[in-house]
Amino acid sequence: MTNDYSSIIAQELNIPRKSVAATIKLLDDGATIPFISRYRKEATGALDEVGVHNVQLRYEALKALTKRKETIIDTIKEQGKLTADLKRRIEETLDSATLEDLYMPFRPRRRTRAQMAAEKGLEPLARMIMAQNLDDAASAAKRFKNDDVPDVDSAIDGACDIIAEWMSESEKARSIVRSRYMRNAVISSKVVKGKEEEGRNYENYYDFSSPLRTCTSHRLLAILRGADEGFLKVTVTIDDDEMVDRLSRLFVKAGTSDKIASLMRLTVKDSYKRLIKPSIESEALAAAKVRADDAAIAMFAENVRQLLLAPPLGRKRVLAIDPGFRTGCKIVCLDEQGNLMHTEVIYPNPPQNDFHGAAFKLSRLVESYRIDAIAVGNGTASRETEKFLESLRYPRKIQIFVVSENGASIYSASKVARDEFPDYDVTVRGAVSIGRRLIDPLAELVKIDPKSIGVGQYQHDVDQNKLKEALNYTVESCVNMVGVNVNTASRELLSYVSGIGPALASNIVAYRAENGDFRSRRELLSVPRMGEKAFQQCAGFLRIPGADNVLDNTAVHPERYELIEQIAADNGGDVEKLVKDASMRRSVDLSRYITKQVGLPTLSDIFLELEKPGRDPRATVEVMEFDDRIKDIHDLQPGLELNGIVNNITAFGCFVDLGIKENGLVHISQLCDRFISSPAEVVSVHQHVTVRVLDVDYERGRIALTMKGVPQR
């Protein structure tokens, strides 16, 4: 079975076939998406990471479709029913629904009414009725009476069961019904009687109706979750009478006798309601669920991307606090690399209120460990602890940051945390995670299952395999975009680097522990199981600050070192001078060095890297100053303007941290004065915003906010 995947994908994605073919070859050779998009631009026509990923996804889908076709062809061939025309149609289709329609008449199935009727010898009668040449079915049916068929009515009923199944297997009939469902189906939900109080979370869907194709992702997923939990009854409907009329025109021939036509119309109605409709209804709902999943996963993945790429504080010493009341505030002091230097507990909050003792300890720790910044977790007692910290005078200049705790408890109880801190309990590990998130969010958050980071919507309701693939791609993309210091990175962070994976990451960490810091990228080839192929895929994404070769701390790939040395020599210097001397770089005529393998895109990337060796592409971290008058939700009043941080984006709006327990919601209609199709057009995770309070539901803990007409900083 021959397949020109490149042509199919090129046409579907509107990408040159040559670019697609080159991308597929690189993927088949084991190249990663980050490597292809960054270091093989000449081959792919400068496809970016998203383009390469789209090609990969469609390529994998087409291969799976081909495998399914082969299975179907083999199955039909074994039955002795494979014709040349059927084989051609199966091989040519690119639509999985059409493929399954072609296969339906040959699919092994459970015992049906039609099969039982056929076993009674009624198939010839069914063919006679289906041909519609009879004046009436009763006279023909008399010949089919036997011990299993006691009378004429039983014979006709059995024959109609066979016909109904034939109709349900008609590719054209299924296509007609499917098309109508895709265009006109309406999804409705009603509350299950007696579940009104218990299912209050789904109150918005107690009497809900919407065209299925326009039902938004979050609504559909909420409705389906409500149905799964037993609170909602969900139906998907079209105009059944109109559909039966349409199918009758397909199956009832002109000039057929009134009795046979009437019998055929009754059979069409039975086939539609009993066989075709339930199948296509399930299919339409499943297709809508797939679209909803894709939208939710895309939103979730983008939130995770923004969270992972949050601004790092960088190489600073951090005092991290996991705040609390009765059990106190857990304190850890971390060095510039995030290593634990000291742990302590203070009790500045009720019921102990040891303000002076806590202040003395903090002052001593800041001075003793040369602390540059304080990270406060945003959980219980966060606001009270932050206010206490801001009231103190420190022996050094200190910045105070509130850090999200989402997922910290997951990390603190994980094997990764236990292996790193076997002698400390979960509270200390959680405080360490909070501090490290400030130093480098990406390096710390990769240790946590992305589903536990606390962004997105309905992540537990979507296709988990798709979600895992999307999140792995997102994390890998972020890690490789930023680059990784091979001498400080954890095994978890290294495992996401292009071409490495968990086993090789463990080997790198073990080699580093035994031999000390890497001095060059080439030294990586001494790591067990680091072959030339793995080195090619990962080397450009690993950084070695202070390396013997300055290029080892850039995104320039080692395969281009010789070219850069030649460029430097041609222009009267060496690589060090080329990096340091901007005028020298400006004088280089890049067109002189263009070859088939190295084009202008790669040369331009190289020179951009030479301008900023070792520079982190992420933004600079900012301190958020919450309104100190607001202690809890009861301090909020409509009309109040407040500063906040966007901490989650959904299809219907964004949630904003106001420095209190409850987050406020800015509905998509309140984000700006113009129409937008997605909140991501206006806001991003971790963005500092100014909002106005619209309404407060104190009892349910809900805060409605607006950004319309509110000047932003």
C-alpha cells in the first residue's frame, strides 16, 4: 500500500511538499522537533517549531490510518468479499469516518435481529421487498413459512429487520445523517429529578440548549462531566421527521406499489431510529468532544508554557517561606543554585503572635546567609505573613515576592523530593520548592506533573493521551528554548532536553558528580551511552558558563564552530574577538558564507547568538504590590480598583490573584472594549493587571472583575 504522505500533508497544511518531505525524513531519522526547527532551517524551508509539530502530528495520524486500512482490507479479504473497487475506495479515503462506514457491512458484530432473521432463511424475501417489484409482500412471504417462521407477519417482520440493517450499513445514508448532525444537531441538558441540590455546581446547565457545533469547549466539557456524575441528562437531537423523509426518498423507488412503499417507509423509520441515529448521535457527540478536548488542551498547554517561561529571579540567595498559622511558617535559606543551607520555623501569626522572636530570627538569617530576596507561598496565611515581612527592617536590601504554591505539595511528597531531601519532611521540601520557583520557575516546575501546576480547565476530563503528548511537547519546547546549564541542571530538567531522555540524564548527573563540572560540550561524549546521534540532538541546547570555548555557552551548534572560526579568521580576528567586537560582526558579509547546508537563516541565527552569549530569553521578574487594605473577601466592594496577577486563563475569561484566598474572574466580555475570541489575545499568565470589582458574592466566594475602562500599568 503506497502512501505519498508528503503531498497529502503539504496540501492540507499549505506547506511546500519539499519542506514536508525533508521534515518527515528528519523525524524518521530520529531528529527532535526543537533540533529540526532550530538547526535544519535550510532543509525544511525555515519551518518553525509549531509547523514541524503540525507535520509530525498529521504524519503520525496518517500512518495510524494506513495501519487501520491494512487491518480492514485483510479482514474483508479473509471473508472473501474484497473487490477491486472496494479496495481502491478504502485505500483512497483520508477520512476515518468514511473508512469505518466502508467497513461496517463486514465488521464482526454481536448477534442482531437481522442475523437471526437471515438464519431463518428470510434474506431472499428481504431482497425481493428491497427490489420493490412486488405489488404486496404478503403473497411472497407465504413461501417462507416454516417451523421458525410461523406466519406471514413474522416473515415480513424478519425480512424488514434484514433490510433495516442493510439501510444502516449504507455509506450514503450514514453520510446524509452525519452531515445533518454535524450542521444542525442541538445538545440539551436537563437536571436529573431529585438531584437539584446535590448538583448545584451544574446549575447553569439544568435547562440548557445550544447548537452542538457552536457549543463552547468549557460548556460541553462541563455538561459531559455533569452527566458522568449523574446530575444531568444529555441529549443530542436533529429533526427526526425531516430525516426519515430524506432517507425515504433515498430508499423508496418511484413507481413502487403503495403497500411496498408504505412498508419500506416504515422500515426506513425503524432503521433510522433504532440503528442509524444512535450510532451517528454517538459519533457526533464524540467528534464534538474531540474538538472540545483539543481546545481545552491547547488552552491548558499555553497556560503551562507561560507559567514555565515566567521571569526568573536568577542567581540570587533566597529565603523561602511556606506560611501558616498554628503550625508556624516554615523557612528555608537557599544559595544561588537553590541548594538548601538552613531551615527554621517562626510563629509571627495567630495564635502564637511571636512577632518579635520571628523578626529577630529573620533578621539574623538574612544577614548570616546574605539573602537577596524573600519568596512567600500564596497559600494559607500568605497575606498576613507578607504584611509582617514588609513591616520589618532588614540588614540588607531585600525584595519580597509572592510565589504560587500550586503543585508544591505534589512535589514535596514525590520520589524526586524524597531522594533529594531524605532527612527532611514535606513542609521543608515544599518551602524549598517555593524558593526555587522564584530563582528559576522552569527548572523547578519540570519536576511536577504539568496537570498539577494549577492552570487550565477540565484537564481531568479531556483525552489523557492527547493531554500528555501536548504537555510533554510544551515542556520540551520551553526547556529547549531557554537552554540548560549542564553543570547545575537536575536530572528532571536534563531529561527534557532534545535527544536526552531520563536514562541519559541520569548518566550525565552521575558523570558530573564523579568528574566535576563539564568544561566543554565535547566532554559530553565521555558520558556513558552518549553517542554521536544523541550529542548532535542535544549539544546546541546545553550551556556551559565559563567554558574554555565561549560558543559552548550559546545556542550555536558545535557543527558550526569551524565555520565561525573561519569567519573570524577571514575578518582578522578569533572567535573571542568576534563575540566581543560588535563592529567586527557588523562588517561581516554573511552572503560569502552561504552554502547548500548553511543558508542565511542559520547564519542570521548564529550572529544573533554571538550578540548575546549566555543571555536568558525570559523577561525580568517584577514585584507585585497588593493593596494592603484588602485582607479578605469582605473588604471588597463594587467599584474598588485593585492590582492583581493573572494566574489562570480559560476559554471564558481569566482568574486574577488579588492577594486574598479567593481569585477574581474577569469574564471574556469584560477584558477589553473590542470583541475577542480568546482571553489569550489580551492577557497572559503572570501578567500584572489592574482590575475593578463589579460584584462580590460573599456567600459563594465569587468575585466578578472588569478591565474595561481601567488604565493598565
